[in-house]
Amino acid sequence: MNKKTIASITTPIGEGGIGVIQVSGPNSLKIVNAVFKGKKLKDLRNAESKRLYYGEIHLNGSPVDEVIVNVLRKENSFTGEDLVEVNCHGGIQAVKKTLECIVHAGAKEVHWEELARRSLVNNKIDLIQKEALIEIPEAKTKLGVKVLLDQYNGALSSFINKLIKKIENSDNIKNQFNYIHDKLREISETAVFGCAITLPQRLIITGKPNVGKSTLINALLREDRSIVHIEPGTTRDAIDDMISIDGIPLVIVDTAGIRKTNHKVEKLGVSESKRQLKQADKIIIMFDNSKPLEKEDKELTKFIMHKLELRKRDNSHKIPVFPVINKTDLPSKLNLSTLGEKQLEPICKISALKGDGLSILEESLVSEFKKYTKYVPKRPTIFTKRQQEHISKALYISKQCVRLVREIKDTKNYSNLLNDIKQNLLNCLVFSWPSPKSL
Ligand SMILES: Nc1nc2c(ncn2[C@@H]2O[C@H](COP(=O)(O)OP(=O)(O)OP(=O)(O)O)[C@@H](O)[C@H]2O)c(=O)[nH]1
Ligand SMILES: [Mg+2]
């Protein structure tokens, strides 16, 4: 199945000092040797593992690029196969031409994720580690990279494997239920944070026209990206951008103020805003401190609190709404009590223009992750929906077990039941092992 030698560009295509091509498989040394002319080493097949060799890539006798190759024999490589890393000049042409030569010599060109798959197939890493490896280049914050690197190095895998051993080795699983249940709860609580690292939540900013939505976004971005204007209805399309608060990435979406309008273009903006709100993970609804409450404020609040389905589709949690009063630097004419919405609390008071109150708003936006934003090395963390589903199932079973053990005292089938539970728990927890589908 993995006899074929594969090659992939593992650095981004574009301007840069160097480009890297990794060649992995039983014939990697032979294939690269066919196009590599070493300055000192005559035959790459005699290369020592973990050594760098300087030379040129040649095609039909002419040099294509100057390279340094790193040879890693299978016992030292992350794919578990002989691996040659060809470091050539960066940019587009040099890397592509070098890859072309290697492919011409017999390697199969693949996407870089195929190298991670080889690593999995050859038991160098497990499925959780492979998922981490694939997520690392996508990480949006430094905290994200650190957490994912820990999972790549086995933090979550070893937590799960220890739990599996504990269940397997327990003669009387009944005595272990509370311990297992606590451990499952502990690890499942990390999922909200870990999944927010790999799949940033969408924060939608809404409010009537001219309330200061774009100004707030610019303040959170700490730059001028959204168009701000004195004229209401300035933002007509939803615009998204990425911000990071305490290492948590958030996709922040500026929307057009929702109001009844006959203006064709603005109408489109309003319906786009509604569409965006339906995809929100968090919503900021803004009010203007310098104006009395208007019909538009009431309609929008009603839409969000009552018409919008604020539960997540998977029913896991309710989407939080953050009410914000903006323009507190101006004299107050606003009275929110006439809104008649008790659920709209606590209210954050800010001046987006002056920057007042922003740090309190930022803090409340990421308060659900508070336990995890301070980096703790090697902390096991659930970071994909797939892992989260497995843990949720295991947690559900263990909840039932705690109840069963309390209720059923002595029945004929008691030990059979305990064995079934043990097996079911183990089935949920073996998610670090690849299924044939994931191979
Ligand atoms: N005094 C004061 N003015 C503000 C504040 N925030 C925004 N503004 C002003 O309010 C006006 C509208 O701001 P925008 O950010 O464009 O408002 P918006 O909600 O994006 O408006 P639309 O895109 O039209 O829906 C601009 O003149 C801003 O400078 C604030 O905190 N204090
Ligand atoms: Mg705007």
C-alpha cells in the first residue's frame, strides 16, 4: 500500500529564501540520487542518516538549482520511511522545477498531508497526533501553536491511553466509575477551548445604523479596516476579519445595521446581516448612548432574542449575546429599561472612539476560555469535533454507569452488564487509533 515513493513541497509557494521538498519511501535515496550531483558525496545511496549534503539538482546534464539535502533513514524520519529533504531556492520556479526533476526520476507528487498519513500508517504517530500535525500550520495564534504542538507530542494521546489501561485492567470496574467519570469530565471540558483554537468562533457585531459597529471593530483590530462614516448605512456588506483576544482567535464580522429600508442596495445588506446572525457563535448588539431608544433598536433586539434560534444546531450550548452601550463619551439619552428585555445583561459600556471599556468587553468575550488562556505545558486538550464526539459519548455512558451502580444492587446479569459497559467505554475511547477510513 505504501510502497510508492512520494514527494511534496512542504513550504508555501511564493517569495521566500528557501523551498523544501520532502521525498519519502523505499526509493527516496535512489530517486533523488538520479538527479543530485553532490559536491563531495558521489552517491546519495551511501549517505549517512541525519547529515546534510551540498550539491546541485541536474536535468539532462544541466543544473536546475543549488541544494542542500538532508538524509534521514527510516529509523530517524517522522514518516517511518527513508526520507530525503531537498532544500532548494525559494520562490515559485526553483521549487517547482526541482520537484519536477524528482517526479521525473520516479517519485509520485502528493499533497503534504500525505506525508502525515505515511507517519500514521507506519505507526510513528497516532490519529490524534496526525490531526495535530495537520492543524499546526493552520493555527492562528501563538497559544494555538503551543497547545497543538503539545498534542502532537502526545499530551492528549497519553491521557486517553492511561484511561484505557485503567479501564482494561480493572477487575471490578464498578469501583472505578467515579474516577473514570471525573477524568472524562476533565478532558471534555477542554474541548470548547481546543475547538475554538482550531475552528475560530464567529463574533457578529450588530446594531442599528451609525451606532458605531465599524468603529468598534477597528478598535478591536487596532487598525482602520472597516469604513467608518457619519452617514448611517455606511457598511452594506458583512466584512470579516480575524482578531485574537488572550490567544483565542475570533472571526469578527461587521454587519450592515438592520432596519426597514426601500433602498435596494441597503436592503441586500440587511438580509446579509440576518444571514450572518444565523451563523454566529457570539453576538454583540450595540446601542447608542447619545440617542433615545428607537424602533430599530427594538426590532433588532426582538429579532435576536426571539426570532433567531440562539441554540447551536447540535444543541450543545446557547449562543451568547453581549449587549454593548457605545458612545459613553457623549451625554446619555438612552434608557434601555424601555426595551423590556431582562435577558440583555450584563451590559458593557464603552466608547469605541476613545477606547474606554474595551478591555472589559474583550475579557467578557473570552471568559468561557479563562481556565485555558494561561498556557500550561503538556496539558491534554481536545481540539477536533471528532475527538469531542467520542468523549461526549464516553461521558454519556459513564454518567449512566454511575446511576446504574447506584440503582441496581444484585441482579443475575450484573457482571455481564458491567462487562458491556466496560466494552462500550473502551469502544468510545479508542479514537486515537486510526479506523480504516482515516488511513
Ligand atoms: N462620540 C463618539 N462617536 C462615535 C463612537 N463610536 C463611533 N462613533 C461615530 O459614529 C459614527 C458612525 O460610526 P460607524 O462605526 O461608521 O457606525 P456603524 O454602526 O458601522 O454604521 P453603519 O455601517 O452605517 O451601520 C462615526 O462618525 C463614528 O466616528 C463613540 O464611541 N463616540
Ligand atoms: Mg459600519
